[in-house]
Amino acid sequence: MTLSVTVTVIEEGGSVLVGVSGCSSLRAITLPPNLTEIPQYAFRGCTSLSEITLPLNLADMAWGAFFGCTSLTNITLPLGPVFIGQNAFYGCPGTPQRPPGPVS
């Protein structure tokens, strides 16, 4: 299955994910490298999503961004500082991990 993800460019030159909430057949996704924000409930209920690597420029992940992603076990955060909203990974069996290296 191929899924096209739409982004909206914002003033700072980054981008914001519009969202794919409820896409139960989505197993993995590659987010654009210039993504800076994941909005509330962007991936809510994507029950087959099992892994995600968040882009280096991500700065903000809203409340419940991955709420109910019950197969999400492999979560890789970027090295830099990221605001992670409350319950962003609620119902996900995995624990977000940072790759080795210095945190900005």
C-alpha cells in the first residue's frame, strides 16, 4: 500500500503534517525531513503502525499524536529537543528511544 502524506508549509520553513488518523492498514511511514510539527491525533487509531522514525527537525508533537497505535513498538526520536504533548503515545506498547549521540 502506498500512502501519500500531505504537508503544509509554514512561515519558518518547516512543515506540519495534516494527518492520517484512523488508517488501520498503515504499517510504516517515512516522514519528510523538514517536518517540524505533528498535530493532535495525527496518527490516532493507526492500529497496524509498528515503527516510526521522527525527523531531525521535529520540534512539537501535540497531545495524542499517536494515541491508540496499539502495534507501535519501535519509536525513534530525533536528537534535538522535542516538545511531546501529554498522552502522545497513549496505548502504544513501545517506549520512545533516542539514537546515540549528543542532545542539542
